[in-house]
Amino acid sequence: MQPNSAIGLFFWGFLLVYGVLMIVLSPRAVTVGGFFNGEDNQGRSAAPWLLTSSIFISWIFAKSVTNAANLGASYGLIGGLAYATYWLSIPLAGFVIYRLRRRFAATGLVSFLSSNYGRGAALAFSAAILIRLFNEVWSNTAVVGGYYGDSGSTEFIVAALLFTAVTLAYSLRGGLRSSILTDAAQAAIFVVALIWVLGLVLPAHTPRELASTSHWALDSGVDLLLVAGLQIFSYGFHDPVLTDRGFISEEKTMRRSFLIAGVLGFFAILAFSLIGVHAQLTGLPASDNVPAALAKTLGVGALMVMTVVMVSAAGSTLDSTFSSLAKLVGRELPQMAGRDLGQKAIGVGMAVMMVFAVLGNLPMIAGTDILKATTISGTMVIGLAPVFLLHGWVKPTRLGFHLSFWCGIVLGVGLSLGWVPQSWAIGDGKYALLLGVNLYGLILCTLGYVIAGWCAPSTQSRMLS
């Protein structure tokens, strides 16, 4: 995109107008409850419809819709189905959090782990979610930058940084309260733009043509579908963008919002993957950003609409990322150490937002593959599944937590560094080794947690069910 052209100015102008609109919609939260829990000025929790729309759009990451389209282009409908399966993490997490709140009086995952598994467990978990939040910054800003220039170009980097700056500006105003209220507008923008985009591509194909792109074989995307099916049991728990919203409203309201948002998210991602299926059917060359490449072939109008989709999706995730960072560092970690910073926690949270806005963009500038932010981090946290799903059914022990958690971390790191032997692979597809590591790893993590609980003397841990 030429920055001195009229079209270029229009695109850059949209980014600025978007930022101004979000700042106008964002309230200034001056209370701890508003900044960290999303409460209004009267101390009331977010309305159910606001919570639902916030969960829905906050998990429709810009990298997610891009990955969905890319996978649709590579594997057809199976690729889209595989990626959409991750959204089943939302209702699953909602039911688990509901159980932890009702039966074990949990008020947050960090404090829950600290109380039941020790500070070491809470710190390890906090480190994992800090890595997750760090990944959320660059993986979403990189997608936005891709609509303004090629990866690594000046336009790409400037657009990504400008988008970061405007999102940071309104996030600093109101923390989680700002995130929830702007999410409603971003969800509406996303849905309207998605319907428009689908209207441009779907009439060109019959359902039979769309289905013809899929082949039910391990090397044709089914291996990734199975990976997603395994990772949903742990994936949601290491994302405070999701789990923070599990503790800010009444339990049944929360559970219903998680269920509705998860179902809507599943179908939204599946629908967006059809853009990739269309690209495959029309012979569009493969790329790491199929939506942008396709939109450019459809004209300026389509590119503009696709940019709106991506900016709204990325903005909803990035502002939630900033608010989660603020809550973790400004409130939860000090409380774990026995300190309550009170009103000062807001200042600490704001400082953390600014630091991560800078550091979190370094991988974007370096050009890291955005799909790795999902698959590798998802493998590293498979050890969380036994901890949260089996808590109370098995005696909770510190040893059990660490055996399960660190087994997943070691396997995830080993996979990313190429240390896992090929003999672990299941099938011979692109994700064969990833599938094997997740299947065998989940078994090992579960065994570590369960055996530690079974072997622990009753004096060392409590049966909580």
C-alpha cells in the first residue's frame, strides 16, 4: 500500500478514527473494582449481554480469524473445523470455573492455586500466562500490520505500532471496564463486516464445492483437529483474557455467557474459514495471510472491509490482554505475597500495560509465525487439564501439580526446539508430531497428577469432594 495515495490515506485515516471512537466509548475507571473487575461507577457487575459479547469478541483474535482462513485454504472445511474446535474451550472452562466457584469458593485461578497447591504452583502458572499474554500482543498487532504492508516493511511496523498505541490509550483509561464496553462495539463491527465479507465469496460456490475441499485423513488436517480436541481440556485455563471474566459476575450468569459465547465463536471461526476455502477453490497462491491476499484480489472495498474485521478483532483481544496484565501484576501477584496495594494497584497495572506494549511487539518486528502462538503454547499447558478438571476428584497435592504442569512445559519446549523424537509422531501429516506429543503428553500429565494424589497420605492433603 502506498502511504501517499488517496487510498492509503483512507486506510490510515480509518485506523485513527477507530482509535478515537474507542477512546470516546471507553469510560475512565477510577475505582479498583472498575479497573480490575469491570464494575460500573455504582459497583455493579457487567450486564449479562455485555459479558457474553465481551467473551465472544475477546476470543475472536485477529490471529485466529487469519489462522482459520489459512487453514481453510490449506485443508478445506476440515482446517476450519479444526481451528474452530478450540472455541469449545470456552464452555468447558465456564463449567469448570462454575464448579470451582460453587464447591471450592474460588475467587480467581491464581489465588485458587496458591491456596490449594502452594505459592510455587501459583507462580509457575502466573509465568505461563504472562508468556501467553506476551504472545497475544505481537500475534495480533502483526495481523493488523499485514493489511498495511508486507511483513517487516515500514508500513507494516508503523501500522502495528499505531494500532498498539491507540489500544493502549483507551485501555489505560478504564482497564477491564473499558475493555468490556468497547468489546460490545467491536463485536457488532466484526459481525456486520464478517457477513459482508462472506457475502462477497460464498455465492460463488455450492455447498458440494465447499465440501469437496476436505479429505478425512490424518495428513489432510485431521491431525490438527485431533490436536485441538486434546488441547481444549487445558487451553482456556492459561488465558486470563477468558478466565478473568469467569469471576466478575454471578456464577450461573457467567456459565450461561461462556456457553453462548463459545457456541457463537465456534460458528464464527468456522464461517471465516470459508474465506480460505474460497481462496483454495479459486486457485489463490498460498500465503501466511490468506484473508489479506484474497481481499486485495477483490478490490479496495473488500480490502477495507477485511481490515475492519481484523482491526476490531485484534483490538478486542489486545485491550483485554492489557487489562489482564494489569490485574495479574498489579493485584493478584501482590495479594499472593500478602500485600494489597489498594488504589496504587491501578498505577502498577498501567505501568505494566505500557511495558508490555513495547516488549510485546518485538516478535512482530522480527516476523514470527503467528500460528505458533496457539499450537506451541497450547502444548506447554496441557498439564493444566488434570489440575483443574480433576481437582476434588483426586487428592490435590503440590507434587501432583508440579508433575503435571512441568511435564507439559518440558514437552512444549522440547517440541519447539526440535528435541522430541520423530517416533512420537502419529501419522505423517504436518501436525503428526504435534498430535503425538499432545496425546502422550496429556496421558503422562494425568498420570503424574493422579498417582501423586493416590500416594499422598491423608495428612498431607485434603479430599475436597
